[in-house]
Amino acid sequence: MTGLAIKTKSRNSRDKPLLLIAVSAKVSKKAVVRNFLKRRIRAIMKPIVKDSKFDYFIIVKPEATKMNYQELKNEVFNKLLITNY
């Protein structure tokens, strides 16, 4: 499944790394579902972003609504390996 797209960019002179998560209304019309996905992805990315030298932009696709936590975590790690975090 490809429920995510991840873009990385090397961080400039900011103190904290940036984590942006985009979940459009096309993913789910319910804000509760969109916020739930954002919270899950933020929890998965927290240890990665903490000591990273990159900024991350994650685009969530509709397929992500059907994934459980472990599948979503595996998807994030697979995408990060591809983008060389």
C-alpha cells in the first residue's frame, strides 16, 4: 500500500526540525479521522525528527485510513529508507 508520500529537505539554521503533515478532505470528510491520522504519524515520527538534520513533509493519501498503526509505521519507515533519512 502507498498511503503516504514523504519529502525531505536539509534543515537550514532553525533550532528545531520541521514536521509538516498534510491530510486533505479528500482523504476523509471527517475531521476526526484526519486528525487521528495526523496524531498517529506525529507519534511515529517523533523519535526520528528529534535528532534529525532534515525537515519532513508528509502527504497522507486515502489508503492510509485503512491502515492500522503497525502498517502505517512500516509504511513510514519504508518511505524514509527510500528517501535516505
